[in-house]
Amino acid sequence: MEKHIAIVVDWFGPFSFEQARAIARADFADGLYMLIGKVKYQKANPKLQYIGVAKGLYARLGRQHHAVPKLTRDLKIWLGEVASMGIPGRKRKVVHTQLDLAEWVHSYFLDLPLNERKIVNPRRRQ
């Protein structure tokens, strides 16, 4: 019988692009990030468009990121880190599998339009 997995992500934001880069440089290493905004021709309210995972959030949040140019208006960024149980005030080292699973869960179940590769197939448990 498979056990359920619970992953808790602490999200911080919303930030502008410049704020997110500065905060990521100062306070984050590995983590998740969400891009919220409007794509070309979108008239509705800004919505969650993309979620990603990075070993270095500061480096990943560059203008060369493939999803950033697609968000033409109202871009806001949220930064997340996987929280784990442990001694208060201390965090266990987050393994890559936890980050990957957290990214996939958000992408797949929220059906995010800019996460094409993550929403095609359900992820297999390892």
C-alpha cells in the first residue's frame, strides 16, 4: 500500500520581477517560483501561468527565461521553499525530488498553460 505524500511549500510574495531577483539572490537557493500575469490578448484578471523549480532561483529568474516574455502585463512573482518538519527554526535540506514533485503537482492539477511538459502525463512515484 502506497503512503500519501504531503509537501508543504511556504510561498513569499507577490514581488515585481526586480524585487524577486533581489530577494532570491539574498535569501533563496533552491526553490520554486510562480509567474502570475496576463499573456498576449488576455482580457481577464491576471492568473497563475507558470510554476518552475530551480537550484539557484536568482540565476533562473533572468530575462532569458522562456515564460517571462510571454507574460506581457501585470507580472508578479511568488517565491517558494519546501518546508519540512523538524527542530523549530531549523530546516532540513530539501532534496531535489521534493522540489520536482511540488512543481509537478502545482502544474498538473492547476493545468498551467505555460507548463506544457508537466501537464501531459501524470508523474510516476519512485
